[in-house]
Amino acid sequence: MTDAKQLVEQIAAEAEAEADATAGQPMPVGTVWSKPNKTVTVATRVSPEHLAAIEALAAQLDVPVAALVRGWILAGLNARQDETVQSAIETTVIRRPAVT
């Protein structure tokens, strides 16, 4: 089993244990309820070479491709959570192909 898979399983076990231990406690004040599993599908295009690399990495980590890509998207969003539009514009590098 890979280290990444062991880490995921450990986190899941800890979360399950915490959920079991706190199941009888009231929800914290200010908790907002949401519908579980309310998701939408996002489609994107990648080259066959990039897809092959993503599939190989997912196989190496023993996770589904969709879970790997979803994790990257969520990690990217989380990394920029506190960013303002202005700071995003200032730090984003736009790469344009050279005109010949």
C-alpha cells in the first residue's frame, strides 16, 4: 500500500472515530446545513499525453483519476481562498505564445 493511501485511510479512520464520539452532541451554533452530494460535473480537455500521465499517477497512488483531479482542484482553490481579485491579477502570470 502506498504512503499516500495509508495517509488517506488514517485520516478517514480518525474522522470516523471523531464522528462516532461526537454523534450525540448538538451541532455548534452557526452551523449551516447543506445538502450532501450536491455536485456538478466539470469537463475539461487535456492532451492524450497529459491524460496518460494523470492516469499513471492515479494508478501509482491507487486512487481513481476523478478523485486525484478533484483533489488538485480543491487544493488549488484552498490555496487561494483568502486571495483578493487584485492580488490574483498581480500574481498571475499569463503566458502567451511568441508571435513569429
